[in-house]
Amino acid sequence: MSREDYEAVIGLEVHAELSTKTKIFCSCANEFGGEPNTNICPVCTAMPGALPVLNEKVVEYAVKAGLATNCSISKDSKNDRKNYFYPDTPKAYQISQYDKPLCENGHVEIETSDGNKKVIRIERIHIEDDAGKLNHDDFGGESLVDLNRAGVPLIETVSKPDMRSAEEAEQYLRKLKSIFEYIEVSDCKMQEGSLRADVNVSVRKKGDPLGTRTEMKNMNSFRSIVRAINYEIERQIDLIEDGRTGRARKLKVG
Amino acid sequence: MNITELTVHELQEKLKNKELTISEITKAYVDRINEKEKDVQAFVTTLTEEATKQSEEIEEKINSGEIKGEFAGIPIGIKDNMCTKGVKTTCSSKMLENFIAPYDATAVKKINEENIINLGKLNMDEFAMGGSTEHSYFHKTYNPWNLNKVPGGSSGGSAAAVAANMVPWALGSDTGGSIRQPASFCGVVGLKPTYGLVSRYGLVAFASSLDQIGPITKDVRDSAMLLNIITGHDEMDTTSANIEKKDYTKALKKDVKGMKIGVPKEFYGEGVQPEVEEKIKAALEEYKKLGAEIVEISLDVAEYSLATYYIIACAEASSNLGRFDGVRYTHRAKDYNGLWDLYKKSRSEAFGDEVKRRIILGTYVLSSGYYDAYYKKAQQVRTLVMNKFNEAFGKCDVIITPTSPTTAFDIGGKLNDPLSMYKADICTVSVNITGLPGISVPCGVDNDGMPIGMQIIGNRFEEEKILNAAYAYEQVEKFRENHKPTFKK
Ligand SMILES: [Zn+2]
């Protein structure tokens, strides 16, 4: 079969750090950088007994993002705990939104280089807190934890799997970036990690049901996203041509 | 005059009349702790030296007019699951053996603002899980009425310290009965306020939707006074109720004219120690004389409360205790091989059996595939129990039940039988599930001289009614005049 008989199915989960003055659940400044563990308090370091208080501005910014991407805004929304153990997550859970996100069923329009316009649907936008950072270098085999970023507010925008090429994925991400920058909810500095994407890719013969997908996490440049998607499409087609289906795999980049 | 036998309002009176000084009061308590702590072992950390120093400072400031305050210089004890800046907060766990909180819990802050003196941190079941204080990592606490018996739990250190006159009053916390049941076992007054009345900020979370801080005191007036101090809206706790602050001592009236007292038949009979039922029935007769009307009510969902409680409490605990992972302020295993081994070894070494049991239960009921069958269902039953109580409060002002089906049990008696330990919570857990306020007041003693507790439950934010009912009864029962702990072995 020729490569033209295949199509890629691509969906993006885009994390944008909100540019509110303070963190999502405490009054620490929402700033990038700083000496490790200097911008912290009992709440964002999950001291025993500390409790989260939701920053109203975070809700306001997320609703703005929802309105700017044609979402409907839920009047009844709640936060949920996502429990897992990892040293960058001091509470041992992320406070995210599971079954009642703030924003749902939106869309944005993109334009590709050949002038075609296409609507990419947005499943949901929800609010959550960012994790701290682990530093693995030069500490004699030990890792160090920096919690300055813990509690930075994020919105996660989940698209439907509506993109069919790396170019469409890139255009979609550029569109989101320009919207979030324009409405001033996020500075979207990809090199600082304030805009980053998890990319889901699967390949199928045109007309077939969805194939097995792979997830590439934490991509934070357009170039790497385009290269990774193109590489992944080729790899999956090769696997199918070889008679093997694509095994699910997770790649963590950056 | 025996200073440590006095209530706080009596101490205030003596201070006002200059019959006593602040440093005399603190000294009396320090002496009492030195005398009785070896038998009772109510404390995890004593602060006798710090308290002595503090009492002198406060006395000076009062004499120079720098500070005033009706509670300045009164001592207190604080359950060891409330964060106290600069002083260890262990939750009676090896996990937090050396944890010193960098901040004060809101309730503690309010205590400090009154210049009340902290005599120490009080023993408890590890992470407040248990009903006997036998699950403390450090040591057991012994019931001052009979040192072979448990003081109840989880606030067993708080109740025993008040009963033994080692502190004039104490703060406890109540997730399923942890203030009321030990108060009942130790012959003191324990109040669990309405969920949201007292800020939980700085209370180490066990089950966030059930936990409340409350007073453990010698009498009902002290209970109302301590409640006055610790209530108030707190921006640091979003579940803290934004309601007007009240003076609860105004509710302390000697009669209960026109009050309707609901008596739910499901809380009496089988499983209840005969003397407990007798004494509470006798108390109901007293209430009639004081002007109340007794109404029989039904709370037939109460029997499901226990299972519902354990599912919800364990589920929340399994998530809340995740942060004790060996990475930061907790115990960390000495030798480990990578991150997962660090987690596994640190948690295996530092959590006690009861805590592990509940984390495992909680993780199970939250896991995918079981969530709907257990956790979701428990939340639905919780709504049914709330509806039933709402219905009941259409017919009565307060509800009276035993606080515990029995008086204090023997040390070691239920330690190897978790289910029977859980069953002892049958009368108290509905109050936490529904978020209602409940108070336990002493109601005579059983044939062995062990105190009996009567529980008075009120509607949401109607602490005044239960305080009124408790106070009126206390005035005729005169428990403190008739009964004293014997410290017998
Ligand atoms: Zn913070």
C-alpha cells in the first residue's frame, strides 16, 4: 500500500500557565524562576493541615479562555483530586477537574498553508495546579525538589482528535497561543514552559477505525512538535506495513 | 483551695478578685502534671518550662497594663494534630515524630491571641484513627477513673488531661466521635461543633468532609467560652462558615421550657450497656421536670451510618495521607533503592497498623471499578441520613442518645478486634456524616464507677440549643460535685 492510503489522527492537550498575580490556591506570587524553594508557603508545599483556597482570578481567566474558544461555560463546576505519588507533587495529588470542567464543547478555526480552513473542536478546558520541578543533575545521584512552580495555575485545553497532519497540529497550537496571548490569560512563553503540549498520534488506513495511539508529553516548541509528529507517523506506518500494529508508548520530552 | 480542680470560669473569677495570680495558676498545673502524668500519660509533648516563663511574661504585661483580656494567662492543652509553630506536631505517629510546623493552625492562633498558655500537646490515636488512644506510636493514655481502662479516642489525651486536672480545658478534634466519646469515657464535656463553624486550617486532615475542632472542658460554661474563642470565619478554609459570631454563654439557661427533645428508639436497647440506658432515661425524666417535652422519633437509617462513615473516612484519609511520603518533613527510611523503595519503606516503617488498614480500605473503595459500588453509594446513603435528620428536626429541637453504647473498656480489650472497636462509634458517626453539632455531657456513673456520657445533637448551627440543654441538665445532675476520678489501678 502506498503512504497516501494512510492518515494520521492527532489530538492535543495543551497546558497554559495563567498569568494571574498569585498561585492558584495560595497567595504566593506567580513568578517564573527565582532561587529554589523561595516562592513557597505551607499551602503550596502541602504542609500538614494546610488547605487550598481557590484564586477567583484563575476561574475568571479560564472562563475568558473558554469564551474566546467558543466553549460553553458550566454554571456547576468542581475540582477533583488526581492521586499519585511523585516528589514534584507535594500533596500526592493534583487538584484538577474530572467530570465537571469549567468549559466544554468549543472550537477554533485554523488555516493551513494551502489556504484551506478547518474547524478543530475543543472537548474541554479545565483548571489545575502545576507541579514543582525536579533537578537531577550534579547532586551525587540524588535529585532535588524545587517547589517554586508548585501551585502555579494551569488551564488544560483538550482538543478532539481532529487534526490530520503535523501542520494542522502546529496551526492549531499557534491559534491557541495567539488567542491566549491576545486575551492576556497566559504569556505563552514556550521556552519557559508556560505553554506546553501533550500530543496524541495514531495512524490508520483511511476509513478504518482509530488505530493505537502514542502520547508524547511535555513538548514545548513548534519545531519539536512537528518533527515528533512526522517521525511518529512514519514509524507507525512502517509498523503497520510490517504487519505489526503500533504499540502504545509514552515519551516524556523535556 | 485546690486550683486545678477549678473550671476556667472559676479561675477567671479568682483572678478578677485577686485571690489568685496567673503564675500561681500555671505553677499549680505544672505541679499537677509532674504528679499525675506518669500515671495518665496524656501528653506527647509537655511545655511546662515554656509555660512557666510565659505566665510570668503575661503577668508582667497585665500588671503594666500592656495587655488585657479575660483569658490571658489561662492554661490549655492542645491535641497533637493541630499545628503549633515552633512546637512538634506529631499526630502521635512515627511519621511526624520530628515535625515542627512552620505555622499555627487558625484555632491555635485564636488561642494565642487571647494570651492563653499552651501546657503541651496531647496524645491521640495515630492520625486520629481509633477510639481508645491505644494507637498512639509513643504510648497509651490511661483513664483517670481507672488506670486499667482506655480514655477513649482519638482525643483521649485531651479528655484524660482535663479529667485528671492536668489542664483546665483542651482542644480536641472529632471525625467520627473523637471528642464526644473520650469526653464520655472520662467524665468531662466534649463538643463537636457544626461542620464549618471552626476553621480546619492547620488541623492535620484525616477526613476533610468530617473533621471538626472542638472544646473538651470540665463543664458546659467552659465549653461555651472556648467555643466563643475558636469560632469565626476564616479565609484560609473555604468550608468555614461565614456567619455572625455569637456569644454562646448567652444560651446557658437553667430551664428548657418548651424544648422538644427527640429520642430515637434505634439508639437504645440491644448492644447498649443497661446502666447507660437507665441513666439516660433518668436524665430524660429530669428534662421533663425542667419543662421539656419528650418526643419519640425514628432514625432508622442510622444503622447504615457506620458503614457509610468508614467508607467515606477511609477514602478521604487514603488521599490526605499521601503527602507523608518520606520526601520532605516525614520519617524517611535509612536504606532504599530508588524512589519507589523510598516511598514503600518509609511508609511501611512509619505508619501503624490501624492507619495502614484504613489507607488500604480507602484506596480500595476509590479504585476504578469499585468507586461506584462503595464510595459513590456511601455518598448517596449520606444524603439519606441527612434527610432523615432534617425530618427529625421538624419534630424536635434536639436529639438525645447515649454518646457511646458502653462506658470505657479495658486497655487491650478491643485492640485485636478492629470491627468491635469500629462498632463502638455507632452513636457518634451520624453526627459527623450529617455535619451536625453534638455535645457529650456526663450523666452519672455505672456500677464500677465509670462515667456515662449523654449525647445531645442539634440542628446545623444550633449550638445554643444543645448548650442550653446540656447546661440545664448539668445544674441538676451536679456530676462534678458527686463524682471524682480515683486513679485506681
Ligand atoms: Zn504558596
